[in-house]
Amino acid sequence: MSKHDTPMLDELENGPWPSFISGIKRLRDDHPDQRINSVANSLLGQLEHSYETRKGYWKGGTVSVFGYGAGIIPRFSEVADAFPESKEFHTLRVQPPAGNHYTTDTLRKLADSWEKHGSGLVTFHGQTGNIMFIGTTTDGTQGFFNEINEYGFDLGGAGPDVRTSISCIGAARCEQSCLDEQNIQRTVINNFTDDVHRPALPYKFKFKVSGCGNDCQNAIERSDFAIIGTWRDDMRVDQIRFKEYVEIKGRDYLNENVISRCPTNALKINDDDTLQVDNRNCVRCMHCLNVMPKALSPGLDKGATICIGGKRTLKIGDLMGTVIVPFMPLKTEEDLEKLNEMAEEVIDFWAENALEHERCGEMIERIGLSNFLEGIGIEVDPNMVDSPRQSSYVRMDEWDEEARKWFDRQAEGA
Ligand code: SF4
């Protein structure tokens, strides 16, 4: 095998960060399988060529495994004559286990299967949450899928369908968790498995589950249907532990770094070094709980806030999800059934009313929140937005006066 020269790619190995180029070079130089060596060499050659000419040479197409319409991102090379070993370089998106819990044995199995059927390149995990198995031929896709399906893995979403879902590590390791994140994710994604495999929606639709307001999965920003843990009673305060924080850190430090940073001024240190919390005004931002995890914990009446319409760019720029259900208990089977029913309503309404390539949040912007709520059968309720003054949707303070001024201005102009 004659190695392609890669002077431009070599530059990417400089600097303090690990480089994906070094990873591909390891596959080219150190892997015992010659097929993988040549695929990696060919890939590096094409990439260098792209850098030289400032053009990408991958084109899409249609590749799927039997019975599926989604889950594979096809990539065919336009410069296959020059770099034949990587002329087909499809990516398989695989749904990870909830909370990304793997045994080392499972990781080894996945790696072995991929080295058998693909290039050996894997991303744990892509931005979508998937395990991305990068680089195989059309023939390789079916063999790899059959093998991993045998030991319990399934393809995730790609294209206009329900996408791969993710949840934070949650209750397994985090004291702030307010949900059984893994069970919720599993319940929802199992309910929509058909919609993951068959691309029949206007565009992508994502579920993400975060166990608390820290939102480690960026659910409010990155998912159409964000399930975020919260509590509705009072947060728990261990006053003895709080006094220890005062002793060790000092009142000034706590005033500066915790009390004054509460967005709603809901905290106060009493003269006897105990903490007073105005729970009605706490917006569950998680700041004080994060800084003093030994003294403060979420309340006991836990559930989820459902935010709909979050997304990254495209038609109208980034959107955060809007609070549609401020609090939903998610403990029992019936609770989870209600969650599924609500999700079905949302997806059905969106599928019927969205324009092509329009995310749910974009549709809500276009048709208005009240129409959306009516469409999914949820009553408008001011509690849907915890801080009306900060919301562009529900503004109730001095609304009548403002409206009057607007009508007066219209009348003057007429
Ligand atoms: Fe204030 Fe946030 Fe703590 Fe609530 S969670 S008391 S809003 S800092």
C-alpha cells in the first residue's frame, strides 16, 4: 500500500487537542487488518484532496437495510477513481442505551463488529446522541446491522423521522435527578419505533430527557419535545450542612456567589446562619443546588416540565422550547401513558400542519402558540410560563393599558 501524502492534514495534528487525523492514521498504520489500513489510507487521501481543492466530494443517495427507511447516511465518493477503497463510506446511526450505560463487554462487541463490517471509525456519540459508525460499503451495512441487532442494538433516526433520543445519566449517578430518565426515554422511544425507522414526517422530531434544570442533554435547546425534571414542593434544606458551608466559605462568599446570583432573589441568609428560601419565587434554575449540593436538594414532589419546539438553526434561527406543561408527574405506568398520548397528539398535529422541512417550533411560530395548544387539546394556562414578564408569548402585566395605547395610536393615524 502506498500511503497518500497528507501535508495539510498533518497540520491538524498540531496543538494541544487530540486530532481525528491521528486516529485515522492509527487505523492506517497500526491496525492488523489490511482492508482497514487501505480504507483509512484512501479516506486520508480524499480528505487531503478536499483540503487542496476546497471542495467536498461526498454525495448522498439511498441506502437502507431490509425493512428500514432510515438510520443510514449514505456517502458515495465523487473521486472514487483516485481513492477507490473508500468509494462508499456510509454512516450507520445506532440508538445508544438510555443514559449511555454500556458494559465494557458491549463496547468491545460493537468495536469488533464494526471492524469486521466497516472502517473501524466510531463516534461516541454524535450531536444527535447516536453512536455513529462511520464508513462502510452498501453490502457492509446489512451485515453489520444483522450482527448488532442480534445482541440488542437498533438503528436510530436519520432524515424526516423521529430521531434517536437521549437521556442524561440521571438517577444512576446524579443527586439532582428528579426523574427515572432511562425509563422515560425507553418508554417514549419504544412507542415511536416505527416513526424512527420510517421517514414519513415533515422533518426531524427529537425527544430528549434531562433529569433536572441543569439540562445536561441540552433538551430545551436541541429537542422538539424536551422532558426536563423538576419539583413542585419546597426544595429540601439541610440547615446543619448549610451552617457548615457558612463556616467554611464565609457569609461574604456565599452572599456573593450564591445569594446574589439567584435570578429571583429567593434566598436569604438569616442572622443565625440558616438559609431562608422563598420557594414560591424559586424558578428551579439549579444554581444554589449546584453550588451547595450537600445542603440543598430538589423537593420530594418530583416530575417533569415539558417544553416543545426547541431546535438549532435553519429557517428562523435557534429556538428554545416553550413550556407547554409546567409539571407532569412521571412515576406510574399511567403517567407514562399520558406522556406518550401527549407526544402522539403533538406529532400528529405537527405532521398534518407543518410545511415541508419545518420543525415543530417553526410551525408554532408560524401558526401561533394558541392555535398549537388548541390543536393538541391543551388548555391555555398562565402557569405554562413560569416567568410571564420574561416571555414573549404571555405578557399580562399592564397588557390592557398597552393595548389601549396601541388602539389610540391607530385611531390618531387613521
Ligand atoms: Fe434561586 Fe435558582 Fe436556587 Fe431557585 S434554584 S432558589 S431560582 S438560585
